[in-house]
Amino acid sequence: MRFFRKSAQNTALREKSMLERLKQGVWVLFSSLFIMLNVAAAQENRPNSQAEQVFGAMLNGAHAFNTVDANLRMDIYIGDKEYSAKGKYQEQRLVSPPPGDFQRSMYRLELVFAMDVPSVPGSEPNRLTIVCHPVQDRESGRIWKYTSIEGEKSVKFIKISKLEDAIKASKNISVGGTIAETPFCGGLAGTMKQLGRSYSFAGSPQSVVLSGKEKIAVWRISGTLQPAVWELLIPQFGGKDSKGNNPPHLPTDVEVYIGKENAFPYKVEYWNRPTADSTKRTLLNRMSFVDVSLNGEPLAEYKFSTFDNNELPQGVLSTEDSTPNVLQSLGISPI
């Protein structure tokens, strides 16, 4: 949520500030914080439309893939500007997960931002890396985030075991389920799970063909924020304007493109409508997977242990524990 709330501000921003938004935006969107957990109950007793059935099949598949290896493109639209990032997403389901009920996969997301600002010769591109690495020694399991923005580098981590224990002990009924349903920790399946918690999918799926190196037959389904979620989010995005229109960066609508053969979510688009009955929409964000390989050969362990054992990027001298901040955002006290 932070990305869209900040991007709704009207103050003039330097390009570096915009990069900070992009950094936060991709992290938030891909780590299942796009929609808050405390509205999960709103999906009870929802009609089981054909679109909902397709979404459910996709969600079951996302939890069942043994491996996912795909190239990824993220497009973010802020006002009249478009920002893009390209990279890779990899996920490996654990054969022998560590003790506990939560994390069952390790995953890695790498994105490099394409910016219209010249970089310093020899400098590293603006980059974001997220790595989830649960291990048998559950106390050592971490979710890492590395950013390099205009030469400023940082490595932050979340302790998986601390998060798991705090959630189990929490009295906050709006927080529950698995780590795949918890902000910051979901990976691909978690992102889809959170999307399903807050959007209602109605109507019939539309048959579409995605073009690229190979043509892919998909079902396109459309969803709208559930009314309770919609009303809850409006004040968090700055409230309605003088004409009664919704905040311009409120993701009122979503479109998901799901493979007919493998139920993989190849593309997700978030849109804004100024009013509930408006036919005018503005694209906010597009996440596209291409060159997707599913259930292939097991992925090498080293891909997910990048920052373990103090293996830090050049120029990074220390790491920061973000676990307390995550717990605070969930309304949970550390134990």
C-alpha cells in the first residue's frame, strides 16, 4: 500500500524520490501486501462465478508447482510517466520443509529498473532482489531484500521463525493462515492468494491469446474490489476529491490472464476507476511473466542462499533486521 499512497501525493519530487517509490512499490506488490489481510472475511458467501472457478484453479496450481522459472517484467505508471523493470522469478518447493506450518517454498525475485536518467559510468544498475530461504535450521531462515538505488545499497531481512511464532501467538483475528498468506512473505502464490481475498471475479472468462516468442492461450478474468475493501482503502489513499471521485491510485480493478493448459497467471494488471459506475479506467501496474518453465529440473540451492553467511554485495557493510517492522504493520507484538 505504501507505494500507491505516496504516489498520490501532489508535492514535487526529485527523480531519486521516484526511484524510492518504485523500489517500495515492486517490493510491496510482489510480497502480498498489495491488499490488507484484515478484509479477508469479506469473501465469505461470494457467488461462485465461472471467473471465480478459473481463479480458484489458478490458485491451486500456484500452490502445487514444484519449480517456477520465468522472466518477469514490471510496468508501473505514475501520472503521465511509465517506469519498467525486467528480471527473473524462480521458485523451488521444499522437499523436506523446516519444522513449522508455514513456509513451504524458497523463491528469488530479481529486477533491474530501466530509467531515463543517465547512470554514473561503472555504477551498478538500479536493482531490487528479494530472496526467501527457509532452511532446516529454522532459526536461520530469512527473507532478504537487497536494493541498489543510485549507488545507495542496503540489505534487509525478515526472520521467518520469529514471524511464524509471533503470528501463531497473536490474538489478532485478522492475521492467520500461512506465511504464504502473510505480507512480505508470499511469493507468487501469496500474491495471488491476497488478490483473491480482496477482489470479486464475476462474469465469464474471455478467451485471449498472448503474443510473444510463443503464442499462449489464456483466460482473461476481471475482478473488482469488494465493497468493504473499497471503502476501507479510500481514506488510506487520501480520500475522495471534491467531485466525489476515488483516489487516482486506488486499484479498484484487476485483470488476470491465466493459462488454459497450466493455469499459470501469466499477466496481472491493476486499474483505477474514478467511480464505481465509471467506464473510464487508468492502468496503474502490469506484471508479466514470459519464457515460463514449470516443474522442470530442481533449482540450485545457491540461488536462494545469496545473502546467507554474510555474503553481502560490495559496498554493503551491515544488514538490517526488518522483522519488528513487519510485525508492527500486522498489529502483532514480538514474542
